[in-house]
Amino acid sequence: MSRALRLAISLALTFTFLLISSPAQAVSMVRVLRYDASRAAEFRGAVDQAAQIWNSSVVNVRLVPGTPAHFVVYADNGWPRALPTGLGRGTVWIGRQATAQGHNALRISTHEIGHILGLPDRRTGRCSDLMSGASAGVSCTNPYPNAAERAEVDRNFAGGAPAVKFGELLVDR
């Protein structure tokens, strides 16, 4: 084998090793969560759309419809609420009482799923804060998490400590 060929092979192997072992090439583990919105009645479309909003907003978790589900979404006549039982697990109720008062079903759905993803209520009154919930008023229809909320969900699913209390019913009134 010629010296030039050995050098070329050595350079190719070195380059390949650097590509494989480079931290920039590390792939994060995406946690896939299945949700069941089959009992969300007229809110089914809003729940599916809310899942897509979260999917386009964060990188460490992916929401897909399916069973067995990590979390279940119901429609009822009460106020919207969530019962997160663990990170990515729990129950959501999209209550008709809030939509009857004029609150946006898509914002409600995205907000309540935010609890399942480890976000607590933050009643800031700002429409730009998804987790401000009803405190932003009925004129607020923004269903998108802000940069801090997106980063917090990604941290939660990268091993961080979620700020939400598991096993506590969260009612946004």
C-alpha cells in the first residue's frame, strides 16, 4: 500500500471518528407521549391542534394520539382543569363553563396540556403567557407557549424538575 493511500485512509478514518464522537452530533432522546382525546367531544379538534402546537414548539417531547394513553382528555360542563400525576401523565378536562363565558377552546387545550408537560399556572394576566390562563381575559386567544414556557418544557423532559405539583388538581379560575 502506498504512503499516499495510507494517508488518505488515515484522514478518512480520523474524519469519520470526529463526526461520530462530536458532541454537536449527539441526538437528544425525544419522549413520545400518547394522548386519548376520544372523550373530548366538540373539543377534539382543539386538543389535536394543541398537541401540534406543542410539537412545533418543543424538541424533547412529541405528542401523538393513541392508546394506551399517557394522558386522557375529557369534555365536561365544569371549568377547565388538569390533574398531572407524573411528567407527561394525567387527566385533562376541557370544561364548557369557560367556553360558554367566551374563553378560547384552543388556548384552553394548549394551556391544560401545558400542565401535563410540567408547567404550573402563572396568573400574570398577559396574553403572551400561555400559562396565565384565564387571567388574560376572554379577548386573549393566543394558544402558543412563550419562549420561557417552551424552554421549561424542554428542560422538564431533559431531566429537569417540573414546577407543577403532581397529584394536585389545577383549576384555572
